[in-house]
Amino acid sequence: MKIGIYYFRSLYSQSACSLSVGKFSDFLLNRGYNVNLGILKNNDYSYNRNELEGIIKNDIIIYKTNYKDFEYGIRFFENLKKIYTSKKIYLTGPFANLNKERIMEKYNFIENIINMQNVDEIEENFPTIGNAVQKDTIVCGIDRQMEFIEKGKYINLEASTGCIYNCAFCHINILNYSKNVIDVKMLVDEIEFLVNKMGKKYLIFNDSVFWKNKQDTERILEIIEEVKKRKLKFYFMIYLSLTSKIPLEILEKLKEIGLIRVFFGVENISKRFQKANNKYVSEEDTKQFIKTLEEKGITYHIGFILFSYETTYEELFLNLKFLKDIKKLFRPGMIVEKMRILPKSQNSKLLYENKEKIDQAYNYTIKDDKTEKCYQVICDYYNNINIRDFEHFFSSTNIAISILKREKKEKDFEKEIQQYNEVLDNVNEKLYNILNNIFEKFTYSEKDKSELLDLYSKAEIMYINFSEKLRNIEPDIFMMLPHGKEEINI
């Protein structure tokens, strides 16, 4: 029995793998199924045509869907089913599980929707049919087929799963994901294999929160000591929460074994927003933590939600100023994506019904009329550029600079680093003035549009110049940078 599991990339700043799909594949392999993994691309018939031969060889097709690819992916597989009628098609993933009833009602070609986090549910749909199937891409219980194909020296992994927090806009607790930690020795075995056998040098920990509270301290110290004992050299990033502050000595020790980047959710500095969404991170704590990271030479990435149902007009200016202060206005993705209101969440009553669509999470009008108007204008404004690429120009360069500094090679790139800082400052200052003006006037001018296009072009040239020199002089570091595209980096 052959099973193919397919998905679309949603985070271009990470490796092509899906850890949940990799674990799901291993689970099925151990029950006697032959499993193949594959990535598809939105609206790219040429790329998907090359995958078709592999897709139709499977008896069962499992599509792990994300809200961003669902409308394209569901039609793709529905029409595939009309041609290859014997194929059984299942869905999986958080989006499918949250919207299971609506999907099953509308799309009768779907056999079922599987919760990959529920062992009983998987076994009910996929009972054991024979001896375990061996596959040479299994690494510590995860099918790493996609990463063996991908050329980049970056890769995703986990030290733990689940989350102890309960933010209103997050699906983890709504779907009741299990909270587990991976055995220290097994985790470092995995790291050793990824680094020494697969040549991955930049590890991206996908834990919801790497250090959750003081109960994690002893275990993380064990991980650090085990990595040091084995003399493993790599760089890595982690996710943290400022709800509980990681001890500075732990941060310093993590830096010693290669920590260069931290992602943490600020979301919004309005106290009203924080109380309404169970996310308590103050502006003061955020700026202090950023200062600490900068002093330690650790770069940072943040989660932020500028627009939500209850965002007031005054809060827009407050939060825009904050983003300017921390120089994050190069990330328009945080501005144009308003907060998703998830099914089964406490705020789902605010959503209006659109029977034509499965995804209802954006079906609301912002309560404050002026805020809603600002949102519509800002989205229209940023439609003039490719915002994913724009963010990538800065984020990828920032990672490279962090690694160069750790390697004490930044002097070879003094001119390029100076250009990066100049472009960053220019983007931050000009966009602040433009966005502030848009919020005040509820419109933008042709000059504003021209300035945005010019800023994009300057950032693009900066990135091309920097990355090309990096590829020629420091190819290993160049290959550690996620390439920011939907396709696999091959």
C-alpha cells in the first residue's frame, strides 16, 4: 500500500520539511505502508506537473493543508480525483482539523480528515498492514526525505512539543496538542546526525517556546553540556516567550553553543489587546530584552499583530511608533495580516458566515471604522510590492551578519554591512513617515507609491550585492541562509 503525503510551504524562512509530516510518515512506515513525501506550489502548473507522476503512483494521498494554500490545493486534488477515481484522498493539519465539519460537508471526495496528533485516530484510519517498511531518510523518528533533497545547510527540528500558554489567536491549545519533551540524548543524537552526516549548520528549533519556565532550566543545561561534550559546531535559533523571562545565564550558555537568533511574540503593546488576548508582554520588557540580545550579539525576530477586531485608531499610532523604535518596519507582513479569529476560539462569535469559503478566520470588520479604513488602504498600498521578498532581503542578510560576526569575518564585509544598515535605517524612517501619513489621511499618493517601489529596489540591490559576495567568499555561510522561496532549494 503506497501513501503520498503532500503539502505547500508556508514558512519560506525555514527548511522545506514539515516536522509533523515527517513524524506522520515514520508512524505509517512502522505499520507497513510505503510512504513518499512531496511539496507542491501554488499556481505553478509546471512545477506540479513534475510531481504528478509520483502523486498518481500512490493508492492513498494525504494533503496537509494550510489556510494559505487550501483554496488552491483543495481544487487541485478534487479535480485530480475526477481523473484518477480509485485514489483515496485524506486531509490533515491544524487548518483541516479546525474546519473539519465544514470541509467534510462541502467536499465529499475527501475520505476523512486525520489529526496527526491523535495516535488512536491515525490507527483507526490506517491500521497495521504488515512489517515495518525501511526508509533510509528516517532520522530519529522523523522522515527527512525533503531535507535530503534540499541543498541548503539549514534545517528544522524540535526539542519539545506543545505549549503551556493560551494565547487567543493560537491553535495549539484549541487543538489540545500534547506537551512532550524529547529525551536529551536522543535530541543531541539527532543534532549530531543533522550536523555531521547531513551537513546542516543552521538549526531552526520549532518548539513553541524553547524555555518555558524554570522547570526547563536543568534539562536545557543538560542539552548544552551534551553538545559541548560531543564538540558539535552549529548555529541555531529558538522561539521564546517574554511571559516568563529566560535566565540570562541560560541565554549566555545557549549563545556559547551557537545561538544567534531568537523569535518571540510581542503581538501588540496595547494593554487592552494584551488583556483581551491573554498575551502579556509590555513595551518596557520587550525593549529591555532586545537590548540584552543586542549586547550579547544575538539577533531577533518578532511576532506582531497591528490590526485586530478591537484595535482602536489611537493604538495604530502607538504600535507604529513602537515598530519604528525597534526597526521592524521592513516587515509589512505583520501589518497587512490582521489577527486570525480561529474556529472554536473565544472570539469566534465575532465572525460572519461566508458559505462560499471554508476559511472564516478573517470574516470580520474591525469595530473602529477609522481603523478598518486604515487597514484597507494599507493592504492596497503594500500590494504594490512583493512583501515576502522585501522582508527576506533584510532577515536573511541579518542572519548572515550574525554568523559572520561569530566567525570573526565581518571585516571582509564592512562595506556591505554598512550598506545594509543604511538601507535599513532609510526604510525604517521613510516607511514610518509614509504609514503615519496614511493613517492620518486614509489614503496614499503616487509619490508614496513611488517611494515604496524605490525602497524595495534599494533593498533588493543591497541583498543581491551582499548575498553574491557571500556566495563567492563564504559559500558555507551563504548555504546556511533560508532562500525565501516556495520551492525546494535544489
